[in-house]
Amino acid sequence: MAFSNIQRDMQSFFNAVAKGVREDMNANLVHHLDINFRDTALGFHKAAARIANDENYIKGDAKGSWERVIRKLCSNWNEGSTGLTPGQVFTTVRQTARAGGGLRSIGVPNATVINFSQNGCTIQLLVASSSGMGSQKIDTFLTNFRKLVWKKWNKDNEKKLAYGAAVGETTNFGHSQQSTVGLKQMQELDNARQAEPDNPFTDARDFIGKAGFLKTVSLEQYVKNQLLGKGASIEFTEKYINGRKENVVVGRIDPSNKAGSEVTDKKQFNAYIKKYYKEHFLNHFNALKTKDKRKLANSMNFKTIADFRQSEPYSSKLKKEAANRIAKELSSGKTLKTLKTQKKPKRVSKTKKITPKVAVGNAMLGTKALKGNVKRGRPTKRTQAQRGNSVALRELLNAVLPEEILKNMGSPALNNRTGRFRQSARVTNVLIGPKGGTQVDYTYQLNPYETFEPGGAMGSTARDPRRLIGNTIREVAQEIMGKRFIKTRRV
């Protein structure tokens, strides 16, 4: 590892942990949405002006016209006036009625108004039930709320202003500082680091320590100090919901909110990682004299300062090196050396009978395929080459598989949480047929991840671990061997 890889590896690990956290929060946490009528109206007004390309798209008080619509809708919903019950104002799901063949409107059963005044209201959105008719997640609810307001405004003002993407951009959901996606991602990072002690953050501290620059402040404490310095809390918002204390995402419709604007957003955490790396290592190294830099590089087994500054990641270098070798030797039929240097095997006496261990009956190496290729006694050069290639390819796949799987993780597939799943994936056997067809057998930690296979308690095609691992193995193998037939099998 060279020090130019430290920040990149830490950021990659954090980004992998952070991936999917927003979706999980939207799906699994209670949301409190504050709607200030005047601020929300401003957001709709900005969108209308952009879409109409005219600030005077309506005569009179444009902002006031939006505010009246929003207040009326929320008031009706809160009071249950005009024969409506709470939730029925926001009837956005429509289904064909079983009898009569008509359409019926369905309310939003997991949404209620918990506070209301002339200036605004707070909507509580409980965790959406997969079986609850009309139950909605926060992003769906916000979209439908915007469309309802837009439709009502057009109707009340006898307009036909088209709804567009600008509406979502100017009525964005702004988290409170104790409820940001970034803060939740930081909590997930802490969990992942504890569950996976051998991670880039630990490697970075070890590396910096060997270089003699280690300070007492850990990165997580450094980040928390940065947040506290900006007035942000490091604890997630907790509220009592139906008698139970739960994490709650608190936010508002904010026309000025932009992605990454909160001090606890992921964008800010990445900036903290860069700053930590720079202050705790880079500045100290750059302050050294050239001879001291060279001495430090040599003490850590780097030949030059340039090697110490920058080197290709191990997995990338390994894959490239093996790809060139395997591609070359597969075409030439030579026996591959394994990726790790091994002692030359002892010569076997010609008089000693050797029974070749080949997979008879395998789809790629059946008895017909083996006829003419394998003789009794000593294996042919071709068989030796296939075995050597199989061992090398298996070693290579196992060396890079966790990192390559990580690249393919994320919704709708499995999300990376602790790293245990991807680290458990392991190729157990590789069989290369006489025409290059290849079967790769693999396994992974079945308990608990087998549950995501179709037929399991949480099974789905999109989240099937076999699909994720199999596709990743196929990508890596084909990158090395060319567009050959690659079959994968979970054992």
C-alpha cells in the first residue's frame, strides 16, 4: 500500500457502506414532514415560474395563490371536513373496484397530520406496510403531494400549467441536522468497522503509525469534533411513536435545500476524510527533507519515493498481471505457474503409475471430451496446462472477488452493510474444458444470506446472492480469458 491509496481506500469503504442507506431510511424509519405553508408555496412558485418561463405566469399574488391551496388541502385533511376522514385528501392510489367495474380512490393509511396551525402542519408517515393498501414511502408520498397541490392549483386558477421536474427540485426534502442520510451513514460506518476489523481505516492507522505520524485522534472522533464545531448533533433524532421510542427522520419542504448542503451529509463526510488524511499524514510527509522521505520509503520496503507515493492497488495489479499470463498461456497450451511462487515439484519416476484426476461426467469434461486427450499413465501436456490454469484462475478469483462483488452491490441487489457477505464468497473449484469452456464452483456464508435466494423467507430474483456472485465471477473470468463460455454454480 502506498500512501496515495490510503484516502482512496477509506473513501471506497465508506462509500460502499453508505450505499443504500438513503433507501433503507426511506423504507424503514418513521418520517416527520414539516410543511410551512409560506415556504412550501415559495417552492411551488419558483417551479411554476421556471416551467412557464415567466415570473408573471398569473396575475396578482402568485405566492399567495399557492399558499391558499396548500393550507386548504392540509386543513381539510387535518379536520376531516367536507365528509373526509384524515388521509382521504391525499387519494393518489386508484384501483379497479371488484364490483361495478369502476375506479375507487384509496387514502394513505400510514400518514396523519399530527400538528396544525395557520402557518403550517406536520405530517407523520409511519413505516410503509408492504400489504397496506395505499401505504406509501416518503419519496412516493412527496411526489404525490406535489402532484395533488399542482392539480388543485390549476383547477382553482383555471390554468393548464404543465407539471415538471422543477417542482421536485424546488420543493426538496431538507433533513434536520439530527436526521440526515450522512449521519446515518456515519453510524453504519462505525458498525461496519467494528464488524470488520480488517478494513481500510485500520490499515490507514497502521500505515500512518509505521511512518511515525500517528496522532491520538481517531478518524471517527475527528469527524465528530468537526460536526460539534458546526453545531450539529452526533445522535440521531428519537421520538416516542405509539408508545415506543424510535429513530425518526425529521425534515421539511425547503425551496433552498440542495443535495449535500447539510453539515452531516455524505459529501461533507468525504471532505472530512480527505482533511483527516491530509492533516495526519500528507502534511507531515511533505514537510520531510528528500533524504528523510527516501529513508522512510526504504524502511517500509518501497524502492523509491515514487513507489511510496503512488502504487496500483493490489487487487487491480494482481488481476492485470494474471489476465495477461492466463490469456497468453491458454492460447499456447503451456502449464501455468500459480500466482504464488511455489517450489518446483519433485520428478516422478517413470515407472510409477499416475492416474489423472479429471472430472469424468462433467458437462464440460465428459468421457467423450476426454477421449483422445487423456492417456493412461502420465497426464498429457494439455491436461497439465488445464489444471495449472484452473488453479491460477481459482487463486485469482478468490484474491479479487470481495472487491469486485462490492462494485456490483447496491439496490435493487444486495447492499453492502458489514462486508461479511462479500468476504465470505469463495471459489472452491475451477474446471477448464478442452475448448476453453469453464465451470466455476463457489460458495458463500449461507447463514443468514441464503434467505435472499428465491424461495427463501426474504427471497427475490433481484437480491439473489447467486446472481450477484455468479455475474461477478463471470465478469472477472471473461475479462481474463476472453468471451469464453463461463458457467457458475453455487455448491
